[in-house]
Amino acid sequence: MSDVLVLGSTGTTGSRVVRGLKALGVPVRAATRTPAQPGQIRFDWADPATYGPALDGVSAVYLIVPAVADPRPFVESFLDHAPRTRVVLLSSSSVHEDTPVLGALPGLVRQRPGWTVLRPSWFMQNFAGDHQVAQGVRAGRIVTATGDGRVAFVDAGDIAAVAVRALTDPEPHNTDHLLTGPRALSYAEAAAIVAHHLGRPVAHEPVSAGEYTQFLVRDGIPGQYAAMLASLDEAIRGGAEDRVTDTVERVTGRPARDFVTFTHEEIR
């Protein structure tokens, strides 16, 4: 098949999509603002002159939208450069049609002749690396406003595996894929799994949405963004993410990664 363009190619899911495509022998254009390795191509959302060369001749695109206040004009301009290209959009299970700004983006993609919208639950990888939850793991205190609400945390590798199939299957999926892990856990339950693995205390500290907003602001997060994150936690408290799908296994043919396995293999 023709080249597949992967935006966000050095990120959590994009880097895994690149590896998955290469493992299948699919030619990959790994988009980055500063290409330094073979197979990488310059792409910058702030520079529309990079859109055409990045898209020229590609068969499909893994689309991660820019982190700007209103990404829609950028995405519309980008898609106009390749009207017949298959597009796989990374969205979120928490994004719906009425979600401000981001809710309009799946509709743009669904106008394509071949499309997929990936709607993953919260990433298992949030418990590792530099994420705020991972900082809580290291401190032994994970603070959220989720209460006893449960989340079917999903592994980034499983998201990428579904994306690779959506990008390369002979027939476009033309559907939304709601992606979750194999079971839903409260943050208290997840913290207990992590604590058992690490052999030291890691506890979940539930707070109100207002308290969580202030907690994030003290951690350096802008107030408006902190309030938005707190509202997502409130949705979890209300049960919005307490669901499990079989999408990963149905699309890839293998079970979704379990949180215990992730913890043993990636949390140190």
C-alpha cells in the first residue's frame, strides 16, 4: 500500500502506531516538527505549507489534532489537502457531539470516504511517566475528584493496534471504536494494585471537584484547564467511564491488556 502518514509520531500512541505499521512492512511517514531520522517528515500545524508535502500520495492518515484553543480550522485546512485519503482520528471516550470545540472534529472526519474515530478511555500510561497521576504514584498519594467512580483504563499499545488495523485493513472501518481495557477499576482499586506491585503505600485521596481544581492550579496547571479536568473527574464519579467493550479483541484478534499486566511491566 501507499505511505501512511502518522501525526504525533513521537507521542504516546503515535510512536506505537509507527512501530506497528513498520512491523507489517507498511511505508510510514512519521510527522514531526524537527525530522532527524529516516522516515520522518517535517510537519507543523502552524505552517500550512507543510500540509501538502506531508499528505502527497499517502493512503491513510493517523490524525492527532493540534493542542490549540480551537483546532477545527487547522483540521479543516489539513483535510482539504487530501480529499480521498482515509483518516483515523484519535478522539476520546469523554468527547461527545456537544463537547465544546473537540465535539465537532469527529463530524469532520465522518465526511471522508474512509474514516475511523478512536474513542479510548483513560490511558493506563497515565500511571507512568510524567503525568499528574504518575507523580501521585511516586508520592504515594493519587488525588482525584472521581470518588468511587470506575474507569476501564486502556493501554496505549492496544489503541495503536486498533489504529493500525483501521489504517491498513482493505475496507475502511467507517465507525467509532470505543476502546477500553478488560475491566473497570476505581482509582482506589488501581492504587492498591500499584501499591502491591511496588511494595509500598500508594493511596487514592478523593476530593471535591473544587478542591481538585485548586490542587491542579497549585501544581502549575492554568485555572480554566484545571476546571475542565475536574469536570472530567466529576463525570467519572457519575459513572460515565464505568463500561467495558470488547473492541480491542474484536478488531485485533487478541485480548486487551489488563491493568495488572501493565503495572508489572511498566511501573517502576
